[in-house]
Amino acid sequence: MTVLNDLLRPIFDWLQYPLRGLPSFIGILIWSIPVGVFALWVFGKTSNQDRIAEVKRRIYGGLFEIRLFNDDLRAIMRAQMEIFGHVLHYQALALKPMIFILPPLVLVMVQLHQFYGFRGLQPGDSVLLTVQLDPEAVAPDRRPAISLETPAGLRAETAAVWVPSLAQISWLIGVDEPGDYELLIGIDNTEVTKRVRATERIERLSPERPPRTFIGQLEWPSEKPLDRDGPVRSITLAYPDATTGILGWDVEWQWAWMVVFFVLTMVVALVLRKPMGVEL
């Protein structure tokens, strides 16, 4: 997963670069077009199009039967059961293309979440920095030697807070100036870094530097994972949730962009299904 993230990071940074100054909705709309086209193309190539068309005709036939014999309860019940069976058949036919669509779609959405799920820090903001240690690497009755070096533009607003029951260390970090920064954290004889970005633009953020696990790197691909043999398991920076416009409402929620993205991608697929000759 490390190698894949190393390949995808510069690609998505390059693709997102022209969109960094646009409203989030416009950027999400632009991303949804190629993703919708790709998903539609894969669906058309990997699904049984003739069989899907036949099953849809049977569903429509059942609906017409209910409308035609709306005074015959037995006919209505029979038609409903047939429609239910055809719907299950349709879902089974759609399962195969989803096997090919979902893996690349997940990779795309994970990368986009680093841009659209959170907002960059602003001068005057305070953000919580949490270092999660491996409990097995820390003696329960001893506080490790802790240090934090902040570059110009950032400052530690509090001393390190050590929670031995959780094996966690926390600081409150203040932002003075926009910029890209790197914190240097010392734990006993180990030093690790954490990227911090203060910006008004929609750029890649790194809320967490993950452990060297598949799930951790899949969820947080913006920074290289931590050393597996080191005492630090993860480093989290609590960026604020991004604000996404939905039907005139500004929703401050890190998953809001994903809802908009799904809807727009489906709209793109529905609009282009006939020009691309794909039966959905």
C-alpha cells in the first residue's frame, strides 16, 4: 500500500492543482464527470446488457400488470412477488460490474477526501495534536521523555499532556501564519515528524500520519506511514471539517462532499447512459 500511495499522491496533487482555488462544489462536480464516465464504461463492459434489459422489461411488465388489474388482489400480489424476484435478479446482475468499479472508486474517494473532507488551518486557529504510542513500547509507570519543535508560524499553546492510561500525548497548536510546516516530535530516543498545512485553498491535508498497516495507509494516504518498530503508532492533527454547499446550504461535515459526489456521479451516469449505449 505504501508504494501505491507514493504513486497516487503526486498524480492527484497534479490533477487537483487547477481546482485548488475553486468552490468545493465546482471541484467535486468536475471530478464526478470522469468518474461517472469510467463507472458507466466499466458497467457496460462487464455486465450482461441483454439480460439486464430483459429483467427491466419484466419489472415494467409487472408494474403495468398491477395498474391494469388494480381491482384483482390475487393478480396484484402475484405481480408484486414477480417484481420482487426480478429486482433481486437485477441486483445480482449488477453485482459483477461493481466488483470492478468499487476498488478504483474507493482509491479515488480516499484521495479526494484528503482535499474535500477537511479545511486548512487559518491564522488564529488552535488545533489538537495527538500522538498515540504503542502501549507495549511504553512502561506504564514511566512518563517518556517528550519534546516538540514548532517552526516559525506555529506555536505550542500548551505543554505536553501525558495520559498514561491511553498512552497518548497531546498539545494544542496555534497557527500564526499560512504555510506548509513540519513538526518535530521527540519520544525518548525516537524522532518523528508531522506535516501541518495552513491555507485557504482546497489542497491536500493530512489529518493523520498512519501506522504501517493496510487499513491505516488506505484511510490516510497523505503522509508516509510511521516505522512499524517505533514507539509511535499514529499522529493525529484535528483539522476542522470542510464546508460543502448542498442545495444552497453550507454543510460543515467531513462526509458532506461524499454525498454530493455520489449524487453528481449518478446524475452523470444517467445522463450519459444513452449516448454511451449502456443499459443500467
